[in-house]
Amino acid sequence: MYKRIILLLLTIMIALAPAATWAHHDGPEADKSLFNSEHYDFVKYSKMGKMLKKLQKKSNRVTVKPYGMSAGGHPMYVVTISEPGAKPKFNQYQQMRRQMFKHSMKAQRLIGKDADFKVPILINGSIHGTEFVGSDAVLRLMERFATQNDPKTKSILNNNILIFNVVANPDGRWSATRFNANGFDLNRDFITRSQPETRQMVELITRWNPMVMLDLHGYVQYGGKAKPGLIEPCTPPHNPNYEYDLFSKWALDQAKAMETYLVNNRDAYQSDLYRNMTGTFIPQRDDTDGWDDYPPIFTPMYAMYHGSYAYTLEAPTNDWDGVRWQEDAVMGALTFATEHKDEMLRDQLEMFRRGIQFDHPYHKEGFFPKAYILPVDPKRPTPTFKAVNHLIANDITVEQAKKPFQAEGKTYPAGTFIVRMNQAKAGLANTMLWEGEDITDTIPSMYDISSWSLPKLWGFQADRIDQDIAVTSGPVKKGKPQGALSRKGPYHIPNQTVEAVYLVNTLLKHGIPVWRDSKGDFYVHRIKRSMLKQAVRASGLRIRSRAIPKQAQPLRNLKVAILKDGGIYKAQSHAGTREALERLGFQVTELHPRQVAKQGLGAYDVFVYSGTSLMITSRLSKANKEFGLKDEVQVRKFKKQVTQFVKKGGKYIAVGSSASQATRTLGLTDITVHAGGGNSNGIVKVDTKKSPLTFGYAKQDIGFVYRPAWYTPTHGETVAASYKDSPDFFHSGHWKNRQPAQGKPVIVQEKGKDVTLIGLEPGFRGHTDYLYRLLSNAVWE
């Protein structure tokens, strides 16, 4: 028995780390994507390892390094190319780089015509797996810079170090999908770093601080036949946390230099589309809105916070001409950066100087606070520690108070974290920690999300301080909460964090009884205390003894299934909800709609629908057909299987507006589902009722919406939460014509059957930790 307990607790400690997710990636290597209209013999990922080894043997300019693993278990390759004698010169640049973040003026003096240093330029290949031309262009560029000795090649290598992230999304290239093996669009993940590939890219950016960053994509022909392809910079709105004047000083000119290089080489192309081009589409020059750099979720937009002149390059077509287009665009960028190296680097350093000296001439006075204070809630410390580690990983300096102190009339204890804003990357710190803004009236529509406040969506406190702080403090390298277990038990586990729910699920999986009380908190009986203490310490939770209330009910280890959207319209809309459930500790099985139609749901306790209603129709395009139902016979079978599951007592949860509409199609609700526009999104204010669905949340709280939903009429149904009944219910983001949603229900449960509709997006792309427990509440309600 004791051996079993020891093994259990060791399992708990290991399990508290993020779950392995490689199992979501399977299948043979694909030859093409049905979402692409053109096809060509692109280089398969499986061949690249040998190709890179061969290139390294061929040239002493080349260093190949596996740089972590993708979510699907594929190595990620980073190749550095520089002239053979670059190392001592690069060390000189590294010395200057270290000065960038502490003494920017001293670093400025190291730059001059006689200085012999090199700047790093980062080139990112195919972050979207279906956009094959990016990585193929990287391979051809690497071959050139490894082997050629023409004047242009040598000039570029004499002035720069080239870093190639060869395949930014190995899983996507392997499967010919846009996303990684976890179903995440990596080019939407940079503010949260939820995926291993994104963490790898952030580490590259923070280690090198590239002066120029180029992200190679496809396929865009916004400019028509005369101007195929697209090269940033972007249209408004621009994120206000940038030092945008320094970026825009060079961005448009560098984009035009890329365009010129393309046009000058047009005779080398095969198709008339390219041979007849007169330019390319540059959003900032050629459009007014619709291709913005507002959200810091995209690779270039994130890199800009690190001082990079960063651009998305969208090739026009999926063929070898598209590969050449990327090559030529990159060569135009490298040529321009080489010619203007000193001046561009000075302005990169100026961005850091402004941060260090708290001097932001481009901004209104008071835009940046003097500091953010992050107090640690002793009852729920883990969100704050997660935030601290996240900030540090993004190259932001965090300090910790050694003694109690006061700021703006409030007393903070020793151990409180402080993010001072007189630091080099103040813009990134502020964009992560601010509350955001409502930009609905600024622009007609947005390309993607418009609000991402980490304090709001991760559930930690970040106090904006507008005065200097007098406190004895020191820098933090890594924050780790100290979990603690008090007295002899039984033990009370408050339903306040993801880690609490994860621990409860781990105990249930190993047969240890857990109870839940009328407020949603958890209780566990005594087991060998010394071993439980180790598990609690590893979790970061602070658990105290408390008697189990008489009304507390035992929890069951429930089997959860989620309907799998394999990639309709090039996205896996269920992926964020699935990852949220897994991070809460649930064992989740993905079911293709055809599996549900054929096998039913009898093996499961809970069925989650999170994604497009198109998963229950057979009227799909050729590209989408593989992800949905085969014919109308399967559609009828699917509906019957789900309705029978609910009739027999199964729990059904719909997440989001499209899933809620699917619930009507299934006949599980007659509530009218209303939805905001497809690009409406942001943080909302929510009033919660006394309901098991909202255990652990305040009476007035927040939610996150993406194509928002609300429900009418709801007479007879249980309403667990509504949008705040006030014109200011929308906190930040972009949502036009939202007035009809004011005060309307957003979480409801059907009367007489276990059907829950959630109009929020509690599992959105790894952004919404604080809202994850809405899902666990719904599962256990």
C-alpha cells in the first residue's frame, strides 16, 4: 500500500509540470495541402536534417544547431551563417549588446564608421506549415551565404550575422497544416508563449536582439496582378506601446528596398504574374486599415518590442516562383540593412535608451507608469509567480522587495515583485501588464485580437504606480512559489487556481477520494502527510487543514470527450479549450465527428463542443471535407448519438457562439443564440450568479469574448452569468454594435437536462488561465 502511495505522489509531482502533448500529432508526411491552389515539389521536413549536416560540412561559415523540439516531437533547427573570422568581431558586438540594456549611451559610442562589428538578422521560415515557400527560400538563401563569394554576399556577411530558424513549425510542415501538433496557430502565440515552438523563437529573439527580423509567409495577392505579394509595415492602428517613430523612420524605406529588388529581378521568374509585376503590396503605403500591427501576438510585432525592424513577407504563390520572390525580398532587406547598418542600429539603441531613461517623446506624458507592483496573494500565489517567470523569459527585469514598503499610500510586504519601467524594454513590459483600451471607435474592424491584459486574463494583481518607489530590492532570476501543507488534515483545497484543479484531478485519477463543498472548494482526507507535503510544495499551493463539510459531495474521475476540429478554414477551433482542460488535469479524448456518428458517446461522461458549427454538416468545401461529416446519413447519426447521450444523463458543454448555434441545430436548446461580428473580441465585465458554474469567481468579474455570444429568452433556464447591465460592460478590445448584449445572459444551463452554454471563450489560445475554471466547474457541476 505504501509503495502505491509513494508512486502516486511521485506521479503527482511530475504531473504538475505541463502535460506532454506529442500524442496529438500523427500521420504520414504530407505531399500537399488542399487549402493551397498551387502545388509544387517542396522540400520535405524529413530531408532537412541531412541537408543541413551536408551544408555544414561544405562550409566553415555554417553552424547548425538543433534548438528544442516541436509539440509533435520534431527537432527545430537553427543555422547561423557568418564569415569564418566573425567570432571575435561578434564578441565585440556582444559587448555592445550588453551595454544596450544598461548604458545605451556608452553602446552608442561603440558605433562608428571605423567600428568593426556585426549585427544579427533573424530570418524565420514557414511558421504556418502550409506556407511551404518560406522554408524553401531559407534553404536556398543558406546555400548562397554558405558557398558564394560574389561582392553582395561578402558585403552582407562582412556586416551581419545571419540566423535562420529553418522551419518554425515542423509539425505543420510535416502534416501540411497551418498549426502545430497541438492545433495552435503559432503566429498568434507570442504574448503568451504557450507552445514549445513559440518559446524557442522568443529565446532566439531575446538572445540575439536582431536588428532586422523577417518572417516568411504566403500566399497573398492583395495588390492584384501588378503588385503581387505583401511586405509590411502595417496600417493603423499601431500598438501604442511601441516607440513607433523609430520603427517607421526606416520601415517603409526598407519595404520599398525589398520591392525594388523584386522588380529589378522580375525577368528571372517563370510565370507572367511575376514577370509583369511593377511592385508589391505594402499595407502602410497602399491601404488604410485591415492589416494592423496592434496585437503583439504575431512574430514581427513581438520582435519590434526588442528593437527589431521586423516584417511579415507574404509570397504571392505556392510554387518555385514564390520561393524566388521570398529570396529576392530577403536580399533586398539584407542589402538595405547593410547599407544603413550604423544608422539603424543607433535607432535600435535609442529605443533602449528611452526605456532606460524613462524618456518617451513619442508618447503623451503619463502613458507609461513609473512601475508596476505585483503583490503575491498568499492564498493564490501561483498566478503571480507564473507572471514573474513569464516577464523574465521575455527579457524584462523584475525585482523583489527585501523589506516592506509603501507606494501611493498602500503598504506592500517583503517579497512583493516590482517591474520598474525605466528599463530597456519598457514597451513590452507595459503591453503585458496594462489593462488595455477600447479601440472600437478607432478603426472599423480588426484583423485579430484587440485585448490581452495578462493581469486580467491570468488572474494576478498588477498595481500601476505613477510615482518613484523607495524600496530595498534585488533582481529576480526565477520565481518559484513555496507550496505548504499545515497541520494534520483533512485538507482544504480552495477552488482558486488552475494548479488546485490539476491536483484534484491527479488525486482522483489515482483513486484518492476528493469532496467538493457548496462553494466549489475541495477536500481530501489524510494520507501519509510527509509525502503529500512534497507534492503540495511542488505545486506551489498553500493548503490548510479544515474539516470536510457535511454537505460536501464526492467527486468522480470523469471521462471527457471533445469534438475535434481538425482544421476547418485552416484553424483548429477546439484546440484552446482542449489544452485548457488538459492543463486542469482532465484526461481528454478528441473525437472526429465521424467517430461520434459511428460509435456514439457511451464511453464518456462529458462531451464538449468548442468550435465551428460546420462540424455537423456535410456541405463542406473540398479542403474542409476531411474534418467534417461525410454525408447527410452521418449528420443524422451524429445528431442522434449526441441527443441520446444527453437523454441518458451525459453532460454536454458548448463553448462559444458557433458551438452554441450548433447546440440549437442538435435540438438540445431552443434558446436564441445571438453573436457579435466575427472580428469582435476583448475583455468584458460579467455579473455572476450563485451557481456551481461560477464557483471561485467574484460577483462582478471579467470574461473574454471572441465573436461574442448572448442568449434570449432564458425563462426557466438557469442563468449563471450575464454581461454587466451597464453601457461600460465592455472593458477593452474591439466590438461594434454591442449594445444589444448589455445585461444579457452569457452562461446558461438548460432546465431538465445537463446542457450548458458558455458564450465566453474561457480556453482561448492559452490566453485565459483565469477563466479555465469555468470549464472545470461546468464539467463537475
